[in-house]
Amino acid sequence: MRLAPGVELALPYLLGALILAAVLSILLTPLVQRIAERLDVVDLPDDRRVNTTPVPRGGGLAVAVSFLVATGLFLVLNGGGVLGGGTLRPPLSIGSSELAALLVGGAAATVVGALDDYWQLRARWQLVGQLAIAAIAVVLGATPESIGSPLGGLIVLAGPIGVIFAVLWILGMINSTNFIDGLDGLSPGIGLIAATTLGLISLTTAVGPFGQPFVAVLCFALVGALAGFLRWNFYPATIFVGTSGVMFIGYTLAILSILGTAKVAVAILVLGVPIIDTFWIIVRRIGSGRSPFTPDRGHIHHRLLDLGLTHRQTVLLIYAVCILLGVLALVLSISQQVIAFLLFLVGSGLALFLFTRRSVARERRRPLDRPLDRPLDRPLDRPLDRPLDRPDEGAAES
């Protein structure tokens, strides 16, 4: 893998989009936080959540607006790049319709998510919204024509096959991002790592002899928006990304990974943690006779917390795993990426099994291991006048 020729022409746009999106996100997030608090759009503590105080949600609005503004300004300054006359020319497979799928679909995903943040929609209505967003992408032509085959060459996704693949890919990316969104800074941080990886690989010959610097700028606009938001969302968070954020992040990453030469295998590997976490969660819930959308504390981040890791340690550990997978995605071939993902799938399943056994064992031992910190039933306000192991005599005396 090497840098594509002419990459230096993209650097001013790339850095400009990244910095602008980051600054906007830093400035807009406190405003969104105040609006959420005024509208009482907050996550209250409960047995499943890890926050101990009410925290406003809906920070995804700041992320989405920052990305859309930075991307829109780039398209204007690029001077008609969509029509082929700009400094950075998009790949032949990307036109105004595909860009509209990215921007309009991203805005729609944010709106649908914001409705859930405010009204707490049921899972079935969230799924309807996700299908509508996927339909926008398909109608506007954001479907892959082919993806790399692990056996070499390309797998053609023409006609209905491409449509079905695009819908399933978008739904999978949105829900994987949603399922991993359980700790401060977790899903935005993973999204940042994934967008960085997609942006870097778009600057190399791995996606074509001239790279895709146009797509790289779009990826780094998302990196900037997420980096600015993490200023407020990293532990301890003052605002959560909310459904508006996870839907926008999942949708945007899904579209960015199929724009131009499809980078689906790269996205699958770098997003291995949320994808595999989602897979095992669904398998476990269905296996126990529950709906796959039933919330619980069975996610990988919950298991790590149960093992004794702190909130910050858990998030940083998952970041480290995602960065490692991102590096592998940059240096491995498509077939090697698939093998690495399958090995990670099996290894994570084994690790989750061991985590579960250790957590269960700790729960069983806990009443015996920890000191008594409260009365069992009532205070002992008088000395014991009879042995505790002779309840029959005590009952007879009373």
C-alpha cells in the first residue's frame, strides 16, 4: 500500500474540513446541551445505564450539523467537483445523486434519531425509520456496484442484489453503532477511528491507481465533527450522542464505505468490535427466547466493567482494539481482512463466554466475600439469649 499520486492537492481541503468540523462541533455541542436540558431530553440513571446523574442526550445534532456544514463548504470551494471540473475530482461512480444520498440521508437519519431522543420511540418505529433512511440512499443511487472478493477479484452486486445489500448494510451499521453506545465516548470514538481508517485508505492506491482523495475529505470532515464532540462526551460526559448521533454515525459510515470503490471489507474489520458485539448479543437474546432488541447488560463493555475495569479503562481498551483492527485493515489484503475478521469473531466469542463465566462466578461469591454492610432484617438491639441454630426452642418460648 502506498500513497496515490497527487494526494498533496487534497491536504488543504482535508485539513480545512477537519478543523472546521471540529470547531463547529465544539461550539455547537453546549448549545444542543442547553436545548436538551430545557426540553427535558435526558437519560436518567437506572439498572442498565452507567450514568449516576441525569445527562442530556441528542448531541448527535451537533455532530451532524458540523459535518454537513464542513462538507457543503468543501463542495463549494472545490469548484464544481461533482461535475468533474473541480480541483479534486470524485470517482466516476460518484455524482450529485450519490452525494445527495450522503447529505440528505444523513440529515434524515439525524431527524429520525432526534424524534426518538425526544419521544423514546418503540423499537419497531425506529426500524421503520431506518428502512425509510435506507430507501433514500437506494433511490438516490448509493448502492455498491461490486465489492472485493476474499478469493480475489470482485463480486458484482447488480440490480436487486445491490439494493438488498445496501439496505442490509445500512441497517447493520446503524444498529451496530446503536448497540455499542453504552459508555461515555464509546460509539463516537469508534466512529472516529473508523472514519480515519476509511479516509487514510482513500488516499492510497489500495482503492485505485489514483486513490480517492475526494472521498478522503468527506471522511475527515466526519473525523473532525466527532473529535469536537468528544471534547464534551468523553468520560465523564456532559452530554450523550443519543439516537440522533448513533443513527447519523452509522448511516454516514455505511455510505462512505460504499462510495466509489467499495471499502466494505475495511469497514467490517475496523468496526469489528461493534459488529461482533451486535452479532453475539442477537444470538444470545434469541437463544434465550427474547427479542433481539430487548435491552440488557450483556454487551462487551458491560462484561469488561464487571471484570473490574473502570469506565475510562474499558473505553480506552476498546479504542485500542479498534485502532489495531484499523491498522490491519490498512496493511492486509481483502482476503486477509476477511480471515482476520473471522478469527476475531471466534476469539471474541470465546472471550465473551469466559467473561460470562467469570461474572457469574463473582456474583455467586459476592455475598460471602464482602463484609456485611447492612442489617439482614432488623437491628440486634439486645444480646442473643439463645443459640441461632436452635430456632425450634425460640419459637416454642415465644
